Amino acid sequence: MPASLGDSLDRALEGAFTRRVPQSAQAQMKYLVKQLKGTKAAAQALGISQRTVERYVAGKLKRPRQDLRGRLEREVKKRWQPQVRAKARKKAASTDGLVLSTRARFGFKAAGDTSDDARIRDLPPQALPPHYADQLFTARERGATEDQLRQIAADGLAQMYFRANNTRAHGLDVEFTDVERLDIEL
């Protein structure tokens, strides 16, 4: 499965957590019920019955199926430590920026209709300025597609890596596709 930029952004924010996410299914379910203010809302979020949620909260069920375990972990992580997550996002978007490394297919278009055929490249970690971090987080929050997020990242990589912070290769447009690996750090 190709690397998702949205998931990479989420993992980067999870790195800022100051406490461990609940580990057991019972603890995760209790947390989710508390956050969603009831077993019915938790059941709807997970796509299971309200009675199943109640059994996990009571400790009668302990090991969820693999697909439910994944959904439960995602829903808990999505809501875990919202203030810590917001603080990390704000810091990246205002002062620090983010660091992105990837292995993906890059192609180029430059002025005068010249182009370079796309090829797979391993890019070392690249520091993207805060305004790209802000654009990425804002777009993710507003439900942007993976292609839209990838275009923002391509613009940042084009500026910082391929155009050396806009000191060379002016007018170079970068295509960013077929992502094999994508790591983001705050």
C-alpha cells in the first residue's frame, strides 16, 4: 500500500504525545465512550453494535478482531491529547516547520515546455518552512484529498530541494507521484 501523506501527518502529531495511548481494548473503549459521551455514539463511530461496546467496557470481551482493533486504535488516537496535538501543530505552522523525507516518483516541467521524465528518487530529509506545515495541516483538517496534500508537499519540496530555496531552477514545476515511503517529523 502506498504511503499516505495524511497518515504521515497524523503520525508526526502522535509523536508529540506526552502520555501513552490506552493499550487494552477495554481501556480504549472506555476512553472512546467518555469522549463521545455514550456507548451509542462510540458504536456508530466504530461501526459495531452498542451491546458490543458495552461488553468491551465491562471487560467481557477482551480481544477485538483485527479490523475492529485497527478502527478502535485510529478513533482513540484521533482524539487523544487534543491540546498537545494542537500545540505541536501550532509550533510547526508558526516557527519550526516540518521535515519530510520520501521515496517517490518525481518528474519536472520547466519554462519553454522542457521536461524531464519522471523517475523514482530517494530524497533525504528536507526541512519545509512553517507556511507549508500550516498549509498541510489546514488542508488535512478541511478534508483535502491525498492528491491535494501531495501537491502542497510537492510545492514545498520543489522550493526547498529542487530549486534550493528558490536560488536556482526558477519556474520548475515538480510532479510528486507513486509514493513508496513518506516520513514526516515535527
